[in-house]
Amino acid sequence: MHFGVDYYPEHWPEDRWAEDIRLMKQANFNIVRLAEFAWTKMEPVENEYHFEWLDKIISLFEESNIKVVLCTPTATPPKWLMDKYPDIYPIDEYGHVRGYGSRRHYCFNNETYKEYTKKIVKAMANHYKNNKTVVTWQLDNEFGCHNTVRCYCDDCEKAFQKYLENKYETIENLNEKLGMAFWSQTYYSFESVIIPRHTVCDYKEGKMLAHNPGLWLDYCRFASQSVDDYAALQIEVLRENGVTVPITHNFMAKFYDIDYNKHAKLYDFVSWDCYPNIVHGPFDDIMEVSFQHDMMRGYKNRKFWIMEMSSGPGGWNFMGRAPDPAQLRLWTYQAVAHGADGILYFRWRPCLFGTEQYWHGILDHDGIGRDRYKIIKQVGAEFKTLESIIDRTENVSEVCMIRSFDNVWSHDYQWHSQGFDYNQILSYMHIALSKLNINCDVTDFSHDLSKYKLVIIPAYNISTAENAEMLRKYVKNGGNALITFRSGNRDEYNKINGLTIPGYFRELAGIDVINYDALGKDMIKIKGVTGDSLAAVWADIIDQKDCEVLAAYDDCFYKNSPCITKNSVGKGTVYYMGCHTDVDTYQKVLKVITENIQTTKLVDKAVEGVETVYREYGDKKALFVLNYNDYNVSINILVPVKKTVHLEAFGVTVIY
């Protein structure tokens, strides 16, 4: 178990370093992260490298047996570089230069920046490749943060044109596949294809976006691939220059501009930045953070690190609420329960200058450790006793949820109805499962589904016949699936496929969607396994054919039409849900389904605000029990032993 903190020695006088390390050691830390924003400190002028300060702090950590995550500093190109090559700056969709003064001020497709990236990364690799204290490298910092994945400069347009030529081979093929006959948008060469910048019909305030949806989707894929290529460049330089230890990058929650399913393949393990109370949110429910953890674990189907864990109030121009110190412990256990075997808090001490003066850390501005330091020190001591559980056991889930970035991007561009939010739909269903104490993996169709009792496919609009065939084989052999509205009716080019909805999944669901109602922010009544509830955003009007009806509409001209159906396929079952609803109603629906398929019961009865996460390895079994309430609760658990567990406010226990 790696347990530590993000540290910025360049912000503090050297005579403070030893005291900080002493306090870190007392807090049971065994790892720190360094240097992700320190390019100018390492190369103050071109080709003049200064690693002496970094060598000194690393040697001090070595003396205290604290390991180091060393970062490439490419998130903050230095001023001397930007003044020499201003074409490195990214361009926004309106043609404005996104200039100097903060961070992430570079274009992923700028060849000059790539060359300077190689130089600084090579210099660092050669200097630290044999340093035994450096046990992991992190690339850059938060790729794409601050809306920087999609650049609209000339370099990106030329690279995009080449990307399209490699994909479609002929311009005639591109025009046909993407439907460029609409509005006379037919292109005569790849050099004539535009990058989808701001255009005449765009009305951003009303979220009206007018570019060809297929071209937009290809642009999203291209921009994501550009980040992959830039990361791969850094990894290649590190490996070619002798770095053999693991390499990672810190992903972000509620951030969808990079296809993390693909991006994760570049790294030895995934890490991410977790701020339940501050950024990458706001989160509708603390259990939404569990959804993010499960996504991160799912990208490589293995354990992950938290490279930045919230340690206090944060903010740039204003401060957020101060968490209860007990919540810091709870959030850390939540991460570990869902598969984190590395936790580094952000940050050690808040800076006295610069943009993040209000971003608090474990210590206060005066360098004194108070309640936050004490509780984190306690967590470090507890983890020593739980090390075998954390290191040896793996998360076990009987349910998985299918998610794709093509659908993230497609739904975001044409969102069907006012209030439609693909990621919210998935999040609500995952939260509902968490409230039922049912663990859920989040993955894509590239992974083996056979180990799951239930596969949930929400709003899987861009899909293929191959997806449907994979699902058919799974269900026919005894699996169970839940498919929802807005699934199966677009192809890989973001065109409507013209099939009867639910398109590729029609045979599996055993229904026809014969009409639909884009409800937007209106709500209509539904009844059945949902209880007397409300649907919002979308309503499929269903011809159930021979399927069993589990719920129906109780409103509008389609009153009594089915909204949830059940169809037998081979040895398995396919459920179809034609409307969106709230977490409580999803919980009712999923309770019926999971009871029907007999998922393992972890608790006797769910307690509001309490989550249980099950892990095992061989005969070693563990249950993490997490109380997100600000009051005491009791819950009767059934595995790994039958026992009544009493938890204080924001309390945690691990049963094994």
C-alpha cells in the first residue's frame, strides 16, 4: 500500500524540508509526488538543466525511506519557450489565442512543442533512471484539464485532415459515410475538410450546435487520439532512456474529452484525482464518487491509485466548505474499498502565493498540522494493519455497466431532449445499485461479460451488430441484461441506422418502440414495479409483443403503454426500460431485477447512506462498510459473517 502526499519543495525554503519530512514520516507516509509544475526550476533557460535542488530533496526522502513519484513538467511550458515559439499556444473555437498566465497552454499537435517535450523528458530520464527512490513516473498533469483537449489551430486542422484520410482513404467515402450531402456540405478533397470551429448556426448559450454530427464525433476521436499520441511520445522517451519503473497519469472524474478506455492502455496503472467536496463535480451524491472509482478500476480491470486525494477545503478565487476530519478518513476508505492501493493527498501545505493560495492541505498555511493531520496520521496507522487486505483482495461484482466515450460525445452533441445527460443516467443507476449494496463494475464491450449475472446497457445509442451479437450470446447462455431508451439506433458514423428502435438490440429486447416523447423537463406518471413514480427527460412508447410488462405509463396519450418490459432469451432474460427517472425509482426497478436473478445479498436490509463493498482473494474475504451519514447507524451484514455493525457518523469498518 502506497500512502503519501503531493509535495512542492520549490515553494518552500530548504531549511523547512527536513521538518516537513519528519512530519510526513510521523504520518506514516511512504511516498510523495514531486515536480509536475517545475519545468522552469529544472530548465530556467534553454538547454541549461538544474536538478541539484531536486536531487537534494530526493536524497532526503531516501534517508527517511520515503519513495518518490516523479512527474514530467510538461503541463507548464516556461515563458522563455512560449516567447520563442508563440505558435505553441492553443486556439479556441472562436479563433482566440489561449495565452500565458496559468497552465496547460499548449497544443498537443504542435511539432515544436513535441520536440521540447522530448528534450526535457530525456534530460530527466537520463538523470533519474537509476535512482532507486523514484519508483513511479507520472506524465504531465491532468491532460485536458481546463477544456484543452480540443484545439482549433492550423496544426490541428492539418492533423485532423490526415487522420480522416487515413480512416476513409477517399473523400468520396468520407462524404458518403458521414452524410455530407446534407446542406450541400460535400467536400472535394481532404485538404478542404474543416475542423468544426464556431459556425454560423451555433448558439452556445442555448446549446444549439450545427456541425455534421459524424464530423464532430470524428473530431472528438481525433482530439482524444492526439492526447494518446502525445502521452505515447513521452513514454517512448522515458523507456528509450532507461526508465523501467511503472508509468501513470492522473485522470480526472466527470471529465469526458479523452477516451479513457483507450488512454488507459498506455499506462502500467491508472491513477486519478479525487475531490469529493471540491472539483470535478459537484457530485449529486457521495456514492457518485464510488461510480468514479469503479470507472477508474474498469479502465484496466485492475487496482488504481489516487494521485490527488482531497485533504481539506479548496478553491482558487474562493474557498469551499471545510470537510469534517472524519470525512477525510471516510473518503480515503471509500477509495481503497473500490480498488485503490495507492493514496496521495493533495497537498502537504497550502501555498502562500499564486493561484492556489486558497487550496488547503494537510498542514495549514502556518505549517502546523491540526485536525486534518491527526486524522490522516490515524488512517496511515490503520492501513498498516489492513495491508494484507488492501494488497491481496480484489473487488468482486456480479453486475457490470457498459459505457463508451463515443456515446458520451454523441449524446453531448445531440442530446435528444432537454435535460438528457448520458453520464447522469449511468451515475443514477450506479448510485441505485450502491444503495442496494450491490457492487458494480464499469467497463465496455471489449471485456468478458460471462462472469456477471447482470449487464446494464444504458442509452447505448452508437452501437453495432457485433455488440448485439456479443450480448445475445451472453444472454442465451444464462446472462441477464437491462437495456434502456436511446439504445441501438445509431451507427459508428453517428448516423441513425434506420432500424426499428431499439435497433441492433430489437431482437434481444423483443419489443418495438413505435413512438417516443421527448419529455424534457416535464414529468409524467408511471406505475408498476416502479411504484407510483415519475418519468422525466424521455419516454419510449412500446409495443411489447410477447414480453411481460413490469411497468406502464399512467399519463398522456400513451397511458397504459409499457415503459419497462421483460423478455426471455435462451437461458437468460432481457429487460428494457423506456424512460428516465430518479435514483429512488431506479433503485426500485433494480431491486426487482436483482432479486429475480438472485444476486448475492451482502446485508439483511439496506440502510440509507450506507455502502458496502465486497472484496476477496481465495479464502480471504472482506467487506468494507461505509457510513456517509452525519449520524450513527447500525446495519446487519450477511457476508463474510453474519453480524450487526454499529458505525458512528462518517464511520468506517472493515470486516474480514
